[in-house]
Amino acid sequence: LLGIDPEKNFGALREVIDGKRILLVGGGRSLGDVTSSRLFAPKALVNVDPFLPYENIKRTSAKDYYDSLPLHVDPTKRDFITEMHDHGHGTFDEIWATFSIPNYCKTAEEIEVFFENIYEMLAPGGYIRIYPVGFYTEKMTEEELAERADELGRGLLSALGKLAEKDDIEMSAQNNSSRSSRRDSLTLLIHKLANQPDKS
């Protein structure tokens, strides 16, 4: 997701995490290495996972920067930003989605709403990191795959197209060198510029 080998460049990893407000989309029980370590000091680490049935008590009590929101806070829904504000959360410096969304989206609308929401939740100068940019198809029948692949693909292209039209957005793909031989080794990077370009 970050394109950083922690064993070779631990300092770069800390630069991405320390002092940052980080939103995990579908974080599940990941990042135990961050929450259990004194070596990392994010300003906030918030996990939004509508599929997480319960949270690890050790993780939530050990770090005052960690928050896991209830199951009904769903980034693919129109009320997501209101729900986040109701829980005391504003914008984030980093938004990470690993094997979560858009992978598990069921409709084109869910994909488009997700990208609209995370754009609004991203602070100027911040990054959205998504790996991989694709869809989870293992449990689909051939008929379901044929029916949904086009719709999901159109939803993704539409959502990314709308982002690309914004003056304060730059998008790129980061090749994760440890998996460079794999076709799905690219992380989508969406950067919200701190200073919007001069239109004159």
C-alpha cells in the first residue's frame, strides 16, 4: 500500500504515519503492528469497517489515538460524512483502503459515493491510497460476473473521471516493487493539493 519496505526504510514509514490523521477504510484487524508499538505516533487512527463485528479491546484501550466506529458507519452511503462528524472526526491526512473498497462494492453507485465521500474527508495536502483497484470476484458465478463487471467498471471509471476533473487532485499509480512482477501490484494514489493551481 505504501511502497515502503519497513526493514529497509523505517524512517520513511514513520514519516507517512507519525503526526498524521489516518482513516482506514475496511481496516479489519490490521495495523496491530502500529497500535501495539511505541515507535509509531499517529495523531489519529480511525477504522471504518462495516464488516467488523467486534473490536480488539487491547487495541482500543492501549492507544488514545485509535478509534473504531460502529458497523453502521459505511463510506459507501450518503450519510457517511455526517456520521463521521457526529463521531467528532473531520478531515484526514491519509486515507487507506487495502482489499476493501472498491473491491467489495456491489453497485456503481456505491463506488461513486465512496469516492465522493473520501474526497470530502481528505485534507488539503493529503493522500488516498487504494490497493488494489479492482473487484472481488472469487465468489461470483460466471453469470453474476458478466452482469456486474461492466456496471462496476463504469462506476469506477465515472468516479475516477470526476476526481480527475478537479483542479486540486493529482492521481498516479505507485508500483510496489516487492510485487512488481504481478499485474495487481499497483497502488492508486490520489493527492489533494495543498495549494490549488493558479488558473490565470
